[in-house]
Amino acid sequence: MNDGYPSIAICGIGSVTVTIVHAFHQNKVPYKILCKDQNRLFSLKEKPIQFKGPNGITTDINLKDHLTLVRDNTETFDYIILGCKNLVLNDYIDITKKHLNPNGKWILIQNGLPEEHFSNLKNKIISGVVGWNTQVLENGVYFQSNPGSLVLGGSDQTKPNSI
């Protein structure tokens, strides 16, 4: 753990996970981004992500020190947030499996209840429901239009320890 925080990785960087990255950036929470694709890694290293929050303030977030390819990563994590479509969720679980600590958990932030499709991993999954809207504007800025929140819990109605 760094500064009392659990070790956290994100696999899949899009509108929803960039909003989470922004929250980590604001609160100085350490995290790692596990990239599946070399081209995506290069594009994220090339220039900072611009994030405009509901308050109208645009923040540049430099990801260089947070990026690694999944295949090159040697760390394990307490939590891995999976930011992908439901259709490829199984692939993301497979490629991050060896990077999850033995007592670690995946945090699924997909719509619906995708954890129900992974009954053999139920004790390894925390579900997330996103209550904000973020989109990529024409100029490439990620724009979060409402404050929202991330609600975590299990399909069995359990609530995880506070992170």
C-alpha cells in the first residue's frame, strides 16, 4: 500500500474510467493503468488527458508515470477496475487474473449485473454503478456533465469495505 491506500489498477481507459482517474488525480490516490494495446499506451503517453468537470474547470492529467502494458506488468494489485464493454469482460478478467493479489478484487463498472456471469468468481468481484455522464467532446476533452457518484456493492447485496 502507498500512503495507506490499497494498490489499484485500471484496465480499459474510456469515459467512465477517465472520470475515476480524475478523482484519483484530485485526491492523490496512487494507481496504475494496464494497457492491452501498445498503440493505446503510446497515445496516452503522448499528451495529457484533458478532463472538464461539472464545475467547468479543465484539468490536464499526465498519465506517463501510471502506464504499463498488461503483458509487461510485474505488479499485483488489491483492486483492478475493469473499464470495458460487457462483451469483452471475460477477456479483461483473463488478462488481468495474474495481476490480482490473492485476496484482491475486480471492480466491474459495466451496466447491468455482469458479475452474475462469473459465479465462480463471486468472492473476487465488486459491482459498481456509475451515476455520472462523461463523454468525449469533438476537441478530445473528456467532459463530465454532472457530479454523480460510484456506488459499490455485490449482487448478493453486500457492501465492500470503504476504499
